[in-house]
Amino acid sequence: MAGRRNDFDVMIVGGGMVGACLAALLSRGAQLAGWKIAVIEPTAPAAPREGVVDLRVSALSRASERILRHAGAWPQIEAQACPYTDMVVWDAAGRRDGHDVLRFSAAEAGEPNLGYIAENLSVQWALHESPHVREVTQLGAGLEALEFEGDSARVTLSDGRRYACGLLVGADGGRSRVRELCGIGRAGWSYGQTAVVAHLRTAQPHGGTAWQRFLPDGPIAFLPLRDGRVSMVWTMLPEDAAALQAIDPAEFGRRVTEASDRVLGPVELDSGRAGLPLALWHSREYVRPGLALAGDAAHTIHPLAGQGVNLGFLDAAALVETLVAASAAGQDPFSLRTLRRYERWRRSENALMLGACDSINRLFGAKNVAVAGARRLGLALVAGQPLARRALVQRALGLAGDLPTLVTRPG
């Protein structure tokens, strides 16, 4: 609580998208006026530059849009992101023009779009430039050591500076230094898959549509970008991913064209290439006295549904709402009792999404003929049920489940 003997009320380790969003939401809250917030991040984000490509993109949901609007970053993000109004999903074992193709439409769901595709660095920069984040202390160093004493978390930075705070939040990604220093375990596994990412020029316009085809070793997705290109995410075996990154651009284009079922005609590589190993991990604990984890520090998910950073933004909004509610009720916002509310809330919601994405990945990765037949039948059934499709769209938009008020009351 403001007025403690600590240097800061909240210190956030990690200045990426989730950490910066959390800092903005904490800073903007009228109920938290007077709180001192700091972000521990050794590398300041760089402003986007013409011609410089970020291969990592995110599909921002409606829930994320509303949260980012409250964080003061949405106008800048929207100016650079690409809205998409349709999504088409099909199985390589079937036909793209068959009855078992899933087509999701914003118009059918009564929405202006299904979300936005944005480059991660652009989102991070927009948050960094938010007027709310400008009120936050930026500590340009890494986290070296951490200990808890009484009602304080005491941190030592890589440059030797030391500070104390009432609440330390680990928002420092899948290889979280905070989680490591606290000895918090996690459950999960590596998928034995790598996602190859690149930007492509296509012969046919993407038309604001996201395309995803499930191949035996993993899906290939085309995500529309504002400049007319598409961002490709192709999941495959690690050895195949290494080979795909090494071949010449012309052969790369031919292989991607065939893997995508020529959905946008011949494609050409128009960027570098990168490979991202995939895994599912879920932290066994989200909180301890004076400690909370958020975003990839608490959970990592398969990218096939594009929900990774969206879950992190929901974590940030839920944590802020939990702290505000405790403060308004005259309770200690940093007590374990308070933080457990956040953990119960977000751990259950995240577990549902992690489990759903894992099940989809395993279902479409099954090579058994009987499973493939049942899979196509299931796709056909959903394709023929408008109510089922609308329910899936609401979940993908982040508008289903136990949601923070920043999402349910966007105004």
C-alpha cells in the first residue's frame, strides 16, 4: 500500500508487452493514486523504423483491444495493425472447398472484425509511449537477486542497485528469472515442434482473412498484415524447420505455396526467417506473499489459436482489478490472501485455454486414419452449426469466461 517504507509499491520485472501493459494499468488507476510503480528491464524498446521487420506478430483479441485502450496504447497500435474479418480453417486430409472447412466471419458474429494482427515490437513501443507508462520509473538493468523479508520484496539489480517493494511481479517471459529465483516449478512439456516464421508476398490479396491449414506435422497459418503481405507461421518437426530455414528463397516459396494449398497463389519470401521451439508450460504457483507471476512467466501455450499474449493481457487486467478491489475494501492488496484471488481467477481460465489448444494440436496431429475421419466429421458438424461457430468466435475474441471489468465494461 502507498505509504509503506518501501522504495516502490509495485516493481514489474519485464518491460515486454505484458509487463508494460500492467505498468500502464497500474499507473492509470485512480483508485491506486500515489502508488509508486517501477519496471525492471535492461533493454529499452526501440521505435519502429521503416523497412525494419519484426517477424513475431500477435493476433490481438477484442478483449486485448479493450485492455490496451485503457492502457493508453490502442490508437497507435490500431494505426499499424491489420484488422481481419474472416478466418478459414481446413484439414490437409480434406478439401478447401469441401463441407468440412470451418469459416468464421465477423459479420456472422455481429462484430466489426475478428481481431487485429500486430507486430510485437510495435505493440511494445506503443505501450512504452503511453502517457500512463511515462509516469512509471524505468530501471534500465536486469534482475540479479531477490529475497523476501517481512512485507517487502528486496531486489538487487545487475548494476548493483538495491530496492524494496510491496509487490514484485514477474512478467519476464517463459524463461522467467523471477520464477527461477523463487524456485517455482512448472508442469508441461516440449512439443518437439518448431514454428518457422516469415513474411511473404502473395500473388492474390489476403482480403483481411486469416488462413490456417492443418498438416500432419503441424499447422501452417497466413496472417494478414497491413501492408498487404502475410505473416507465415508454419509448425513442423525441428529437423524440417532447420532445413526450411536453410534453403534458398525460391525453393522456400515453392514449398510454402504447396503447403498452403495455393490458397493465395504463389508466394515469395519477403523477410528473414526464424524458428521458435514450441512448448506448453504452466507454473505450479502464480503467487506467494509479495509476489505474482503474469503472462509467459506463468504459462506458455501452443500458438495455433494465437492466444499467448491475449492471456497475458487478461492476467494484467485481472491482477490490477484484484489489487484495486482489496484497496477499496481496506485490505492489504499485497497479502497472500488477496493475491490468491488473482491466482484462482487466472489459473483456472488459463488452464482451460492451454488444455483446449493442446487438445486441438494433438487431434490434428494424429495420423491414424480413423482419427482423421472423425476429425473431418467433427469439422463438418461445426461448419454446419452457426451457433457453435459464434461460440468459438466469442471465445477467440476473449469475450467468454470470467472476465475483468475492463473487458466487460469497455467504456
